[in-house]
Amino acid sequence: MPDSVTHLAAVVIGGGPAGLMVAEQLSKAGMIVDVYDAMPTVGRKFLRAGIGGLNLTHNENWQDFIGRYGDKASILRPALDAFTANDLRAWVAGLGVETFVGSSGRVFPLEKKAAPLLRRWLSRLRENGVRIHSRHRWMGWNDRDELLIQGPESQLTIKAEHCFFAMGGGSWSALGSDGHWLARFKDRGVPCQAFRPSNCGFEYSWPADIKTQHSGEPLKSIAVSIRDAKGIDWRQRGDAVIASYGIEGGPVYGISAAMRDAIEQDGHCTMYWDLDPDKSIEKLQQALAKRRPKDSLVNVLRKQCGLNGSKLALFKALTSKEQMADIDALPALIKHLPQTFSATRDIDEAISTDGGICFTAVDDKLMLKQMPNSYCVGEMLDWEAPTGGYLLTACFATAVWAAKAALAGKTN
């Protein structure tokens, strides 16, 4: 006997920021929207981002903002231009949440928490009639191209007038973004790219004393740099972290794409530390020249060159005895200290991922070419961006873009 088929107007698969934004756009236009999510509650990765203050977007020059999306910038630009960083801030304000611009240009909610914003958002969605179905996992399609969704008690077969896939990338599986959907799209012949870690840490075998004494400590006010295969120099400044497994933190994430690509191509990459970005080599030379005969080199590095605690430990771990003995060469090392890596941290621990549905698989409205009225939004698509609010902004923007395209198609 054939399965009972449920007919729905609009189905959203995935209850993260992109999926919920699709639901909002459609529901406020009067559509009945059903959101299906595999987890017990929606917005789990969004809430996780709130632990770091919930960096929503960035306040930098718009042209520079667009450039953060690398080789996908021109593809994403129409959606981003239609829902800008300022539009995102206005939308958040519409939920009664005030935002502010931090010293780095990053934009946060005034409370620096995700939960209050998500609560207000979900309340508005419910007022709009959006139906959220938790613990419902998308399992693919049947031979009639109907959606198969496994609920807590039974499997549903759904025929949707419009379907929006918003299942995220391939990291943080504990929060629902496991990337298992990729194989199902590949099996349908949809062009896809394998997931790769983005905004990730890198593994390094530290000496035992680094692990026991400095694991988890920040490396304050440093810069890191790498030159990629195209000869482009990447440099990021900020606070990195010594991890038990290697290194992590904002500056590292900012150049992680270039580092990852170099490791894939050559099996390794060399990153350079600038442990005192505010001083020139000449200034450091002058500081070392003040060393008195009774002063130990370690004390001079600490007092005159600012290499305290974790910075000094890092410098000693990456410097040979012969190098330490060459006083004249130390300033150049402080400014350009090499460290070689051969592996990223596991993809599930990456903040985000590269890969997913290729843009060749969708039209300019993000509708799948093989599946009319089915759209892909957010991190499911093959793009990446650094941390700084760029990830969330593009997730929201692609969701608004696809939803409005579907609504426009209904009125034509």
C-alpha cells in the first residue's frame, strides 16, 4: 500500500539561522511554513556562537566586506547587496535587540548573548504561524521526488510546493551540523565538493612543558602570516591560543584557508609569528643592546622585548640553542618566527567548513537546477569566509535571497 503523502506549501529542512530566516520571510508573506530539524531544539549552533558574544556581522567598508568571501565574492554579492550588514542590524533591532560595534569593527548584541535574540525570534515565527518540528531528520527522497523525514515515531512522506534545504556544513555534529546530507545529493547527481575544515586550528607536537604549563593560554597581541601558492601574503593580528594539540584562535583562523590549502598541496605549511607587531626589528635591536652583563637573556627578552609567559615559552620551543646564542639574529626571529604544520585539526572541531553544494548546481536564485522549487541556502553551499560576522551575514543573506525569489515566482 502506498505511503500516505502529506502536502505542504513550504518546507524548510534545518532549523539554524538560514532555515529560520527563510521561514520568517515566507511566513510574513502569508505562506504556511513547516520547519523540520533533527535536533531536540532549533538554533543550537547559533546558541554556541553566543558563547563568544554572538558576532553577528562587521562594520567595515562594504567593498572590503564583500572581498572576505574570496573567489565566491562575485557569486554571493547579489544576495549580500540585497541584505547588507546594516540590514542585518536593522532586523535585529526589529526584534528589540540593540547592537554595538566593538573596537575591531565586529558587531555584537549589547548583551553579547544569543539566547535572548533567539527567544524573541522564535516567538515572532510562532506568531507568524511557522510550525517547528524537532527530532525530525531528513532521510532523502523517494522515487517520486517526495521528501522522506524520520520523526520520533514514524517516517513521513511529504510533497512540498517549495522546499528549502538549510542543513549547514560539516562541523559541530553534536549541534546538528553533521554534513551527512552531502552523500544524498551526490547520489542524485547534484554537483558537490567534499567538506574541508575552515576557521580551524592546526596540530603541532609541543614539548611536554608547553602542554603542561601553557596549554589554553593566550598569545596576546601577535600577528601571524603565510604566503600562499599564488604569492599572496596573508596576515592577521590579534590573540592566538596555545592548545594542547597545537594552535588556534582568531588570527590563526583568519589565515587557516591558505594554511589548509598549502598542506593539501605540499603536505605541510610554514606560518610565521610576529610576537611584537608594534616594534620594528630596529627597535628590538636597540632593546637587546641595553642588556647588561649580569642580565640573563631570558630576562632581557621578557623585560625589553615583551616576551612574557606563553610568548616566551613559544619562542623558546621554536628556537634552537644556536639561534638563542646569536643575539644579533633574535630581533628578526621575534618578528618572523617560523612554525611548520602538517595537519589541520579534525573537521568536526572547525568553526565552519568549505565545500558543499556547488554553485553550478543552482541558478542565480539558489534554486537547484535539477529540482524545481527546491533551494539551498547558508553553509550548505560551497563558500567559506573568515570569522568576524561574515559567516552569519551570508547565511542570512542567502536565505532572504532564496525566499524572496520563491515568493516572486509565486506571484508571476
